[in-house]
Amino acid sequence: MKKIFLSSALITNTLLAINCTQIYGDGNLELRLATGSPGELGLVEVLANEFSKDKDAKICWIKAGSGKTLELLKDKKIDIAMVHTPKAEINAVSEGWADNRTLIGSNEFYIIGPKSDLAGIKEAKDVKEAYKKIADSKSLFYTRGDNSGTHKKELSIWKMTNIEPKGEWYQENKDFMLATLKKADKTNGYFMTDSSTYVVAKNELLNSEVLFKGDPYLINTYSALTRNDDGSKNYKLAKEFVEFVASNKGQEIIRNYGKEKYKDALYKDANYAKKYFIEN
């Protein structure tokens, strides 16, 4: 399928202009989808191209963290949100401006850090203890600081530890997952990355390794949502896209994505993720 790169170009439709990161497909009806890592790592491209084979559609992907993505959905600037913030997703549906919340898969969070592990988090029994060890040792830690799903998850863990992180050791990066992971590696800092991004980047990391993982609290479920039903063609097609991602064909793409290139799948499917899914 046709792929158009648009680093700064403005795409205009009948509703508003949107700065698309990339466009996949060449159909007449444009769907606007916002997400972070699934777009950055290429999953959105594969799903969009497969979907548009049978539809007169193209997908405009907008690179945004989960907080910004839901803001765009609420403001009706996008048709589809692909996010990992369960409480915010539930609120969006209950408030009436989002619809069709559907579990589509998961990954998990890892805490990476310098191989020397000065904070000693390898020995932590759970993620709360790992965070406490980082704070107690004042080891360099990077926070996304951007209201993304990862940032919200990180803040929820600090809240569980009753620690308010502050000081020179706690650094805001205000960038996406891959960029922050690479910065942490370069500066021997700790960072909570998602497993998908780690698999993609691990061969480029010189100083870091996974030091903590496996706490069930770190399972990271992804949902797709649409705007509420406004009777438009875009709403109907957006709903069909969400249904496609949750279908057998869409789930097969998700559970196998990355295996050929990285030897590891980047995501788990919805069947695996459902036991961790917060429905309401």
C-alpha cells in the first residue's frame, strides 16, 4: 500500500487540518488515528495497510502519547485513539465523548538501568521496592513527564510507595519512549520502558540492561476507542477499524508483529491481555 511521509505537511479534510506523522493507504476517506509507541514501532502501519486493502480508506497516524491522544479524541480532532490508560479510557466512555472501547493487546513495562545497578533493584521483590531503591539511592531516573500512559503508570507507582520524587536525580525528558530509553542508556540512568520498545532498541544499548520485570502491575494493556456516534461516515469506518483490529486477522498481526525481524513478538494479543484488563 501507498505510504506518505509528512514530517511537517498539513493534511486538510472537511473538518479540520491535522498534522499527520504518516499516512498509510490511498483511499478517499481519511481516518485520523493517534497513538505513541504502536505507531513509532510500525504496528499501526501494518494494521492500517491490511485494513485499507478492502476499504476506500487511508489512515492518518498522529504521533501522540495517551494523554494527548485522548485530548484529541475529546476535541473531535481524531477518529480513533489507541491508548494504554485504563482509568482515563473508562472515564472517556462514561462521560459520553468516546465509544467502542475495545481491548486489542498488551505489552509490559521493564525497568532498565546501568549494568552496575547501583540502586540494587535486581533484588527487589516487587516494583514498589524497585522504585524505593532508586529513590533512596538518588540514582538518576528519567520520567517522560508528558502525561503519556507510561508517565501516568510511573506516577501511580510512586504514589504506591508514598514517595514524591524530586531532586537532581529525577529528570524530566519530555520525549517519547524510544528517545528517552536511548538517553537513559547514554547517561547511565534508570527508566521504565515498555517491552516492545526495548526489543526494538536492545541491540543499540551500550550501557543498559533490564534490571526489573515480572510484577503483574507492570502489564500494560492497550485499548482502541472511537469518538461517540455522530452518524458520520468517519464514525462508521472508525468503528470498523476497531473491529478489524480485534478480529482474528487483526489479532494475528498483533501477536506475530516483530517476530520475523526481532525474533520476539512485540505485543501480546487480547486473549492474553484480558486477564489484566480493567473493564470498568
